[in-house]
Amino acid sequence: MRRILITYLFSFMFLSQSFAAKPTDLVLLLRVNPTDKTKIYAQFVKDTVIAKDNNTNKTNMPNYHVTAGWIINGKSDKNLENMMKDELKAESPIDYFFGEAGIYQVSPSCPKPTPNNKKCTRNAIVLFPDESTRNELKNINLKLALLLKKYNQDYHTNFKMYADITPENYTPHISLAATKKVLPKNREKAVIQLNDKIKDSSFKYTRIK
């Protein structure tokens, strides 16, 4: 499969309104820059069942991003928040190569989510990175996890990351839409459409500083 390169401006932000996050959770996001955000929408969402079912258009595009870490109640500690911010600022921008699209099942509360357990399952139609990009992102996640572990030891705290964000389970991705926003009969069709676009796309890369 031909790899498609997109470069993200990895900026740090804290999100209080996020996928199943609480206002007190510290969510560390690597965000797609505005230019590439528009390109992702134009290439992978516009004129697909995702846009149709999800009623997504250019004015209400999601803030496409990759989650680098998710610390439960992390916002309660400003020192921890600032430390994580500085750690991500020290990271260099990353070239995110698209691997394939798929339906991703992930749970912040269940170590091993199952399709039939609706209470602890949240699904999304996503763009997975290729192996090299995934390894880079896992390394960042591991750094954050080790930093959090040391912080807990030094300050006698007990902060934790959600199960799907810990290094052994971490599966970085860009969510295009929650599956609940796409009709069941159209979900597999959406994935097929996306993988065809990944294969045939002229959208090669965008480089930013």
C-alpha cells in the first residue's frame, strides 16, 4: 500500500470536553494543523457516507488529533500539568504516515473491551498510522508513562492513565467519526471508501515547521 505522508504540527492542549473524558482529566493531544485538517476533511470525509450520516461539513469539522496521553484527574495538579506540557513541547514534529482505515474499539475503563459490552465500549471510524509512525507515537506515550511513574514516586501521588492509553495497549489513530454517528449499514462501506482513498489518493504530504 502506498504510504501517504502528512506532517502534523504537534501542539499541546488540554481538553475538558473529549471522548469520554471528565473536566478534571488531563488529555494530552497532538493536533493536526489547520491546513492538514482541511485536507483530511476534503480527502477522507467529504462526499463519503461519514459526512452524509454524521452531517459533517467544512464548518463543523472535528479537531482531528492523536491522543498522546490521558491522565485521570490530572488537571487537579498544576505541577503535573506543566511538566507534561513541557515534555510534549520538547518533542519534535512528527511525520504521520497513513496506514489504513478501520473501526477502532477502545475503552477507557475496560482493559479488554468486547463488542457486546456496550457500557464499556466506544467505537470510532479511524485512520491508523503505518508501523513506523505508530512506533514513534508509542515512544512518546512511553516517555509520558515513565514520567508519570516517576512523578508519582517523587510526590507520593497515584495518578493513572486510562487502559487504552497505556503503552502496552496504546493504539494511536485519528478519529474521523464515532460509529454511533454513522448508520450501522454504512460503517463497513465507510471503511472501504476510506481505504480506497488511501490507496489512490494524490494527497501526498504537507510539511510544516
